[in-house]
Amino acid sequence: MTGGRENTLSQMRELITQCYNHPSIAVWGLSNEITAASAVNEDLLENHRLLSELCHRLDPTRKTTMANVFMLETDSPILEIPDINSYNLYFGWYLGELKQTDEFFDEYHKKYPDRVIGFSEYGADANPAFHSPHPEKGDYTEEYQALYHEHMLKMIEERPYLWATHVWNLFDFAADGRDEGGKHGENQKGLVTFDRQLKKDAFYLYKAAWNKEEPFVHLCGKRYENRHEEETEIKVYSNQPAVSLFVDDRLVCVKEGKTVFTFRIPLSGEHLIRAEAGGVSDSMRIRKVDAPEDGYIFNKAAASVTNWFDADELDPACFSVQDTLGEIRQHPQAGPIVEAMMAKGAAERGDVANAVKDNPALQRMMARMTMLSLLKQGGADEESIRQLNRILQGIRK
């Protein structure tokens, strides 16, 4: 692009000149996910060096940083240019499993203990109309978003070396190219809905964790009124050390803990649920119904696959789709079977598959995922998954 580099420098110069005196600005960002669209070559490196030098020349009091996309290798030379770095990671939503965020930061910090690293984007979409007793990645339920943020909050609290963390996003926002989760033109990762009227349960998780000024308690699942299971989970967020749960005005349990409190209660009709902690309370009504509420399910086809292996008898001495791709690949008999299956899938997915094949970071990430997770993420049908599982169950580890 003619004049592209000068354009980036001009914009940075204008940004710092205009915003230099804003007290809320802590760092100057050189770029966001730039390596998702550009190779790390000398031209890109030089552009970032010039941007960083310009920032320090115009403002010697602040650091420079970058928000890096998850597939950027941690030994890339571009990470050496800014003073501090951050990564945008969506393990547990777009791909991979929740625990891979923990593993990523632990490995990075162990390899580069003197580097400053942050968590610049994380989140999961939720449509507050969708609910499930067994929430999982990709179902767009309010319950999965809450589980996702519970995991990330704990992950952050256990890693004090993270210089900053940024929930993506406070509000649902317009995104014209999206048509997912029952909404067109919206990114639903917000903790609050697009119209700023409804706070999703995950919003209250952070309020419980970070509000130290006054007692607070919140009952999750208020919009999940009709429940078909014989026993249901009641979840409470609170900044108090103990929560009392009442069902139909009868005290059923007192639990001690921190931030997240879970209870199990039987369902037999309509119930008034009340949680009390530190002199404050919250209440809701739920009812037992005969069958799952269709309106709570976004993708009925995907829901049919959810947790169907939980009830199956798997021989732990043999491989199954519950084993990771990396474990299966190492076996001389099981490895070629999954390699052939993945080669067939790669031939059908073209450029996407080639991008994965040529990216070591993605390969390592996939190796840690279970075959079940990979297959479901790739859109495999239930019978194909069962067939592969039958084959793997015939191979001893």
C-alpha cells in the first residue's frame, strides 16, 4: 500500500497529541491482532519499531504495547518491540478448551519470566433467551457464558503477574457480518445487552468479585424459569463469605465460600427461591415442566450430541474420542486412523486446513483437545463420532 507506513505514523502522532493529557490512558497500543492478516516480515517489524520509537519520543512517560492474536508464536521477534505485551485468547469459545488459557499463560511466563504479559481480550457470546442444564461451548446460553467467566476470573486471580485483563465486552455491539446465536448483526459477548437494559448473569459475577463496598447477592438463572430435570442447580454470586438458600421460605442450606456458591435442589412444581447473605437477598421463581423448553435451545442438532458420552461405558484401557488428539497420534495403530480422517477433512476445508497445518501454535493447541471436542467443533454428526469411537475402543493403549 503506497504511503501505508506514513499513514500509521501520522495516526499515532495525532492520537498522542490529542490524548496525551487524558489521565485514563496507561499505555499506547501499536497494533491489534496485526499478525492475523500480515506475515511477520522485516517490513512489519520495522513499521512497529518506528511506531514504538515515535511513542517514546512524543511521550517518554508511558509504555508501548500490542494486542496479539492467539496463534502468534511466543518467540516471534515482533514481541520484543513493545515494552509490554498482551494476548487476545478465546480458548473455550471459538476453539480449544478453557484450561488452555491457563496453560498458555503458564508456559509463556515460565519461558519469559521477565516479560510483562497481559490478557487483552476474552469472552463468550450469550443470548439471554437460551438456557441449558448442561451448558457447553457454542450453545450461546447464559449459563455457558457464566461458566466461561467463572473460569477466567479464577485463572486471572491465580496469576498476579498479568499486568492487565480486559473482558470483551461490557455491552453487546453491532457486527454486520454476524448471524449467530439467534441474532443478526450483533456480537453477543457483552455482559449487558445491546440496549443496555438487561445485565446477564456474568455481569453479576464480576460485581460479586470486585465490589467490596457493600453486601451483595445475586441469584443466577432468573430467565431459566421452566426446568425439566428432576434436580436442578441453583447458583448464587455474592461478595459475602456465606450464603443461605431458601426454597418456598424454608432454609435448605447454608454454604461458605468465595464469589460462586452452588446448590442442588429437587424440583416438584413451582418454587420460590431466595438467597440471603450479609443482610441482603435476591429471589426468583422456577417451575418443573415435562419436557425441555424448545425456546431455550439455539441449536437442537448440536444439543442432541451434548454430553451423550457421559452415560456410555467406555473401556479406559482402550482409546476413545475422549482422548486427546496428541495422545492418539502417538499410537502406531490409532494414530494413522485419525490422521487419515483428518486428511480427508483437510481436503474438504482447503485454505483453512492449510493455515492450520502450517501453524505450529495451532497444531499444539489441537493436540491438547479431545477428539470429541475437535469433531463437534468441525461439525461432525453424531453417527460419525460414534463410529470413530467404536474403532478407537478396539485399540488398547
